[in-house]
Amino acid sequence: MGGGGQLNESVKASNGQAGGVYTWQEVQSHSSRSDQWVVIDRKVYNVTQWAKRHPGGFRVLSHYAGEDATEAFTAFHINPKFVQKYMKPLLVGELASTEPSHDRNKNAAVIRDFHALRTEAEKQGLFQTRPLFFFLHLGHIILLEVLAWLMIWYWGTSWTLTFLCAIMLSTSQSQAGWLQHDFGHLSVFKTSRWNHLVHHFVIGHIKGASASWWNHRHFQHHAKPNVYLKDPDINMMDLFVLGNVQPVEYGIKKKKNWPYNWQHQYFFLVGPPLLIPLFFHYQIPKVMISHRYWVDILWFLSFYIRYFYCYTPLYGVFGATALLLFVRFLESHWFVWVTQMSHLPREIDYEKHRDWLSMQLLSTCNIEQSFFNDWFSGHLNFQIEHHLFPTMPRHNYHLVAPQVHALCKKHGIVYQTKTLWQAFADIVTSLRTSGELWLDAYLYK
């Protein structure tokens, strides 16, 4: 039915043309790390070598090897026609006319209706940015940074003022985290170049982190959210067991690296307080150095040069370091609770090869809208819309949300919205449930 994959590869090699015709079975056979094919709009591409140079990291492509990646491709790229110029040399053929456009058990009706919804959102201008929104957001971050320093410089380094300074700096750092997220997703400027440039400035100079590290990690999360072995955000390094599957597996194997039945309690000591001050401070420099991200290293150093130049004369090296660690401690709590409230209590499982809408809705939920919730979470209270349309400017999520809700209702897909406090509580509840599943499997299976 596919016209013979090997024969067509030989024809392509001899005449330089991509003339292969393939079945889904043939495409799916090219899904190893050393042999990766993907399908986009029924065209078959060999991305094995390109994966090493892919701006989003090679793992994103490997997660879709042997699959239809059309919906993910559309979601991640703001200028698909430009990207297709790089794809032409990778083209090896197309799907046979008798093959469906989607693979495995993906829902064709859902795919069709979601494509129509996206097209309508584009016509409504929901992918158009309001520059003033992001300019004001950056402005209030810089204002907090400047006021925090001026306050200490003018009034002194008392404990009360130092604590207030830490609050202001942790607020600016948290808000800068949401802002760099916007640029990283290419949702502000019309060109990738400007988004990448300002992303380096915000995440590197304002926050002291790495744009490349963030890109390669975060796009995996978006490509396959809450999928074991593919989403790095649920790789807890055996500190926690998540979902309903992993705890049982660990219990059956009698793995007891930690007392997982108490994980909902030690989470408060390990998760929020230590992620940024300990894990990120170790991982980010390690990744930058090992991968030779020289541009990121320069931006990273510019943050620390600026910070210690400003605060060492006021506190000394030790005091300035202690202040920064306390700021990271506060910021880490903010970051962990917000980022986990929409994902951790949702389905966490192995790859199920679902369509884009179904996959994202099963792994995400929303938090009620309010001015505070929007600001506090960087509009990640609209996690559903953000995952469905990662390049959409966040100020338009509330406009597309009713349309998404209606589409989910039509197809019987759960569209979940919670209060902020319920979402926080559900993090702990889900950890307790997973811990109990582990203990039951550990003792009785």
C-alpha cells in the first residue's frame, strides 16, 4: 500500500526528489533515536539529522517520531511558511492516498473541529499582540527592581527594610518569570528573532537563567504534557511518585527511595522551598557549560555582575548572597504552587497517542479568572488555552476560552475550572492519593 519504503528511498537518493509513498505502519517503524520520521500535513519528513539542530531541542522531535506532528507543528511556530523552507530538504514523501491523515486512535472529528476553531481565532485577531500590555508588564518589573535598591540605599539595611526589599525582588523575579515565558513562546513579536532576543534579556539579564535551557525543557512539556519519559516536568528524580500508574509500578518493584506515603507532607520541605535555590541553581549552570551555550552564559553573568555591583556595597558579599538566596526561596514557592496547580492533579500516564485537544485537556485545567489571579499566575490560570495555543498572547486567553469550552462540551471532553485555593489543595491531595497507591502496591502486590 505504501509503495515500498526502501525502494522509494533509493529513488530519492538517485534523483534527489522526495517521491516516496508510505503507510502509517512504515512511518511508525522510523521512531528510534537514530531514525526519526514525522508527518506534517500528510508530508513525510526524515528529521533524524535535523533534530540535532532543531531550535526547540532534539527531544521535542523525538517525542513525535513515527507520528503525525501537524497539530504540534502548527501550535509551536508563528511563521510555518518560513519554517517549511528548512523542511524541504527533509521531505522523503507523503502518506498514501488510502491512509487517514491522523495516526493511531486520534479523533478525526476533534482534530477537524479544533483546526476550525484555531482558524476562527486567527480571523478574530486573537494571535495579534497588544505591545502596550507587555511594555507595561516589563515596566513594573524594572520599577520594582529599582525601588527595592533605592529603598535600601536611601533608608538603610535594617531587618524590616531588607525583608521588604526581598518581597519586592521576589515579586519582580516571579513576574519576570511569567514575562520570559511569553517571549520564549514567541507570543509577543511577529518575528522569532525579536522574541528570542528579548527572551535572552529577560530570562538572562533580569532573572539570571538560560534561554536555551528553558526552551529545550519547556517545549518538551508542551509537546507531551504529563507523559512519563517525555515531559521533564514530571521527572521528580524519585523524590515523588505521581499519578495513578507510577506509584503502583514503584510499589510492585518494591522501590522505596523515599517514604512516598508521606510525600504530601515532605513536599512542603522539599518542593517549593528548594526547587529554584537548590536544583535550578545547580542544573542551569551545568547545562549551559556542558552544552556550551556561550550567549546564555554571558547574559547569565550580566545578571550576577549587576546584582552584586548594586548590593555588595550595601550588604557585603555574604549579605548580598544571603539576600539573593532568600529571594530565590520566596520566588520558588510562588513558582512551584502556580506551575503545579494545573498539572499535578491531572492525568499522568505513559504515551497514549491522543489528538492535541484531548491530550492537553486531560493534562491541564484552568483557575478562575480575576485581576489578581491573572497577575499572580501570569495568566497561567488559563492553562488550557495556553497549552492549546502556546503562541497566542496571554491577554487574549479569556477571549478564546468560551470557544474552547464549547468545543470540549460538543465532544464530551472535560473542561475543568477551579478556584485558586482548591487548585493549591488539589496538589497536596493528589500527592497523598499517589502515595497511598504506592503503599498499597508495596505491601500487598
